[in-house]
Amino acid sequence: MEKFKLSELLEYQTAYTQILDYECELETILAIKKDENWPLRRQMSAAWLKGLSDEYKINLNSKESATKKSNRLREEGNVFYCSKSPSKTENMFKAGQQYTLAIFAAAPYTEALALAFANRAMVLQELGYYRQAYDDCICALETNQYPMRLIHKIKIRQAFCVYYLQDAKKLELHLTELEKCGLNESYKQRVDELQKGLSSIANEIIKETQDNDKEDMSLTETTELVDSKDATRGRYVVAKRDIKSGEIIFHERISAFVPVEGTQICQQCGSVFIIPIPCHACNGKVIYCSLKCREDQAKVHQNECVGYCLGLFEQIGISHLALRILLEEFPQISPILAHESDIKNVWKELTTETSHLNTKTEVNYVKSLRLVSHFQKMSLSNKIWFAVIADLLAVYLKEYTPFFHNTSKSKIKQSDWESLISALILRHIGQSISNAHTCSSIAPTCYDIRSSTVKYGFLLLPNMWTKPFHLRQGMLHVLGEVGEVSAANIPYLSMLNHACNPTIRPRFSGRNFSALADRDIEEGDEIYNCYTLTYRNSMSVVRRDLLKEMYHFNCECVHCQQSDPDAAYLEYHLYKCQNPKCGEKFVPTPDKEDLHITLHWWNRSEDDETGLRDGIICSICSTKQNIEWYFRFKSLLQHSNSKENRLELLKLYDKADGILLGFHSLKLQMASDLVNLLIECYKGSVETTDLEFCRFVNILKFAMSVTADKWGQQSLEYVAIMSVLWDLIAMNKYQCTQLELNDMVKALDVVDEECRLLFMNYYKDYIYNKQINMEK
Ligand SMILES: C[S@@+](CC[C@H](N)C(=O)[O-])C[C@H]1O[C@@H](n2cnc3c(N)ncnc32)[C@H](O)[C@@H]1O
């Protein structure tokens, strides 16, 4: 069959499906299946999936070539491992990278894979990543191809790792195993050493350090759910008592999430800072941070692995989250449905608020099933479009996964099961459109977490670390960027209605979500989330259109009720007219067609048809403003190694300072560019005078103030830029008061656990002592 794109398949199927406009997902699916052309369309879906599968098989590397590549990468790693220059530790990191790439390159169940894991374990142990090294030993052994003649080596490595992890129980086990291996004298000595170590370790089971499974906390302790009885406004959340600014309002475990396409995060816990263990069955498209996470995700991944191989999920957008919700949570209730034979009754049980199942609020899936959906408001063609995707996913589950294997035991007919599952996916698609949350994280600037080829992770970058999770002095600025990493289903958070000035500050940490109070909240106050950019970062009309289109309501929040809801945003776009006869403050009149582009003209691409140099017009005297200085600034940034150019850059920044008033967005952008130059200065790649350096530091402080104003001092954006100031403090190039420092440490309340650990280690290693000394 001719190869065609998913969008073509969907367009065709949508155009040729004629059904009535139903409000219910199950009825929609059943109606589609009654259509006389349905068998043909089903065949098309199956053929499309088969096309993906055939293409995948053709492109699959042979085992031989995979082995060859992996062996080559491992040998490159060995060269680094054995070399002592420039430094043993740095070579260890480089070896670790090559071994990781060798792991990704190898075919499953091969000696090449076993050796790549074993070698990485050796490096990780030397670098102090004992938990990860221990997992790698297990990965090497589970290939069943690890050479028997070397087995004692890996066993002793495991024993050392658990010794360093102070896990007496496991150490005892490994020592018993080692006693059975015929060891030579030198190995026997090492076992004796470990035997002595064993007696010194308290015999207690090590607590897992990951915080994957924190219970949902205080969901109902501080807040309560209220039903407005208004069809649009629906349910909302209010404070049950006074809550102080910065206090955690509630914690919630993220029930399901999918990484933003191609992002290298652990599929189970969502961690960014990891040493990856890939799933070899799907060519490393899915990675984990530990074997525990791999095991915890196994039941879900067995139904997704082939989909990842085929590249299916890259093509279905938000529907992947819908599928994930089903895979994560549906198994919780399938036994409850075993006695039913009629799917209409099952559907009623699942979706009626007063049903027996719906009262079981301890069942997590019930919380997801209760989420609002605006399916009934979708156009018929959109309903069919998504229904076809839902049906395609049911075909995928049936043909390529074990998902339906257990259902044969129930009273429901197989074809009805498929309809039910399609209908549930369709329901979750509608719910995800109105409820899905985007999770952001601080992402390292020096490592592309979206790279499809470079997959060794940030933790194995050389010249970066002194020991695990301890960055070198002057290196914290690598945590200077914020990125969206996943889309998530967080049911209680989804109960919060929208306001353009939200009451919560979100904190995503792995699989845990926390809502922090953005300000003091009084008992009885409604607690709001913000579904769009806040009023400080967007125009009200842009928010209004989006809220209407995606969430089907008109925003009447306190902020939007103000006479000039855009005043705060426009403050970031205030110019002083360059016409000496005018000299007034003005905001350019935004182009109705594209508000953002008019106000952010500097972000237009060079080849933008409308012309980058259209410029801006004073809204008072109509004089076209000169913006050449900005283009000069941009071009000089490319050549900032020269002292003259740097001085000119600072002069141009001063010029901008006279034209761009207050916390102007462009001034923040220019300041951020100059902050990158400041980083080059303190890293030593650019030499500067003290005076010049001082100027750059002031510009950094300005950028921090604007960022705090726009996003809040407790925001990922603020933490990202704050990392540069912490480098300066650590390097004795800037002094700040303990009060300032305390405020900055407080800002870390919004970052994830691992990122916080990196910052706090840095603080203890290079900043804390300095402050104490300064104050003495
Ligand atoms: C994420 S849900 C919030 C919880 C929802 N009220 C419920 O009962 O499930 C989003 C939906 O809530 C309603 N909503 C949220 N904020 C609103 C607001 N400020 N005014 C009116 N309706 C709102 C809209 O129907 C929107 O699509």
C-alpha cells in the first residue's frame, strides 16, 4: 500500500464518516462502527500501522552493525579510561559518555551490550555514582551474555557498590555469591576487606532516595472542592483556612505524564538529571533513571514499546497523554468491571457522577474520569477526527500489544472491549485538551536534552563536576535555562479554575506536584491556577481568545475586570520618543493581526516578509523611531571577543537605556545577551577590566529585577538567572548580604528536588562559608 501520513489518513476518514452529532464519547464510537464503510476504514488504519511497522523493520540496523558500532564506542571509552592526561577524572567522564553511547548503540541480549554496561559501571563507581553503577552491573548480567570468565569482576563491583551505599543485606548476599567463585589471591583480599566492611555497616535496609511515591498530602486539609452548579464554571477549590504566602497548599502525585517529544527524561519519575538506562526493545526511545523506575513503568511500557519503535506517538500529540492515562490507571478498575456484560452499563458506571464506582474516591482513576471535558462543544468534524485517532489506538493496542489479553476472561465481548477502550481514550483526549498541564524544569544550557544522538545525560559532562551532584566553582550558570519537559494529568490541580493573576505557584518535582501559595490566602478565598501566560506576560485579548477556544469560557477574573487590564503588560513595552520635539513616553499601537509580533518586533526572523526593519512609530507624534542601534548590537554580539566591540556593546546598551523605559522587555533581552558575555568573562575566555566587569554585574542585577517583576521571585525563570549571580558570589566577584542570599535560597522552593540539591550543594561548597567569613 502507498505510504501516507497520519494526517492524510485522518482527513480521509473524517471526510467519509457520516454520523449524527453525539454528546457522548461511547455513542460517537459506536456510531462510527455502525457506518457501512467502517470495516474498510478499520482496514486502512491497520494498514497504516503495518506501513509504519514495515518501515521500521527496513530501517532496523542489523545485529552485526549494532555490535560493531557499540564495540567501537566502547573501545573509544577504554582509550579515555586508560589515559591520564589532561586529568584522570575528566577522562573518566569522557569514558562514561562513550560507554553510554555504546549502550544505546548495542543490540539487546548481546555481549557488546553486557560489556558496555559493565564498563560504564566501572566508571560510575569510580565517579561515586554507586546506585547507578550497581544498576549497570545488573543490566550487564541480565543480557545473559556477560562473559563467564569475567563474572567475579562484576560481582565484586556490585559488592563494593552496596558497601558504599551502606546496604548490609545486599552486601551479605554478594559476599556469599563471591565465596562460591574461585577467586585468586588479590580478589580474595578484596573480599576480606568487604567482609570487614560488612560488620561496620548497620544492618538496616537502605531507604530509596527517590521521592516517586510521596502520598498526596493535604489535598483536603487546606482546601475543599465546591460545586458552583454553574455549567461553565463547574467545580472550584477554596481555602479551608488561612494560608500564608509560600506555604504548600497541597501536594499531588502526577497520575500520568508523557515527555515533550524527544526529551530525555525518566519515563517513570520524570527526572531530568539522570544517567540513562535505555529500553533496548524500542531503540532507546524510552529511558529510565534506575532499574526501579524501569520496573515501576514496565506494565505501561509493555503496551507502548512498539508504538515508540514505530514513531506512532510523535504523530498523535495530546492523544498520547490520553492513552497514557488509560494505560496507567485503567487496570485499577478493570477487575471491578468483570461482572458486567453490557458496555452501555459499564460506561454509565464509569461516567455517571452518582455511580457506585464514582463514589470510590480512593481509586485514582476515578479522579481522572471525573475531569471536565468539552467534548460536546467540539465541532462534529473534530469529534470524528479524535474518534478516528482513538479507534486507531485501539487497533494498535489489539494488534501490537498484550493490552487486551486479560480482557478475554470478562463477560464483555472482545469487540465491545475495543469500543469501550476507544471511547475511554476519546474521553481522555477531550479531558486532556481542557486539563493537561505543562511541566517545566530548569534544563542545563550545555546539554541538549532533546538531542536524538547525544544521549549520555548532563551528569556525565566533563569539566563540570567535583563529585556526584556537586558542580565545580563557577559552573552553576549551566542551570540557566527553563524548558518544558512533559505534559501531565494532575486531577486535583485540574479542579482549580483560572485567573490571570493566579494564587498558586506550581512546583514540579519528578512525579510530584506541589501548589505553593503565591500570596496570603484567607479562609474561604478561591484558589486559582493560570491556564495561560499571566497578565504580566500577555495581552488580555490573547488570553481571552485562547481561554474561549480551549476552555470555553469568558474570563471575568479580578484582573480582567480592571479598566485597563493590559497596563502592567504594556509597562514592559514603554519607549521614549526619539523625536526631540516630542520626547514623550509611548507604547506602540499593537497590530491587531499579530499583537505579539508588533510588541516583540526584535524577535522577527531576518527573512520575515513583513520586514524586520519596519520599526516602531510613536503613538503620540507618529515619528518612525530609529532602531538601527539594536541591529548593530545584535551583530556586535557575534564578535564580542574584541575589547572595542564589548565597549561599543555597553554603549549601545546605554543608548537603549535612554529609549527603552523601565523594565522594557527588549532591555531584558539585551541584558540577558550581555549576561552571557559576563559568563564568558568569569570563565576566563574573555578578559575584562574591573570597570567593565562591574558594568556587566549591574546589568545582571537589572535582568534579575525584571525577571522577578515579570515571573515572580519564586519562579524557575528567576532561579535560572540567579545561578549566574551565585557563580559570582562563589568566585568572590560579588558580595551580597545574608538577607539577599536568604531570599535567593527561598526562590529554590519552586525547583525540583534534584535541581535544588545541585543549588544547595553549590551553596554549601562555595557560598555558605564565604558569607560566614565575611560576616566575622
Ligand atoms: C481545568 S477545568 C477546572 C475545573 C472545572 N471547573 C471543573 O468543574 O472540573 C477547566 C474548566 O473550568 C471552567 N473554568 C475554569 N476557570 C473558569 C473561570 N475563570 N470562569 C468560568 N469557568 C471557568 C471552564 O469550563 C474550563 O474549561
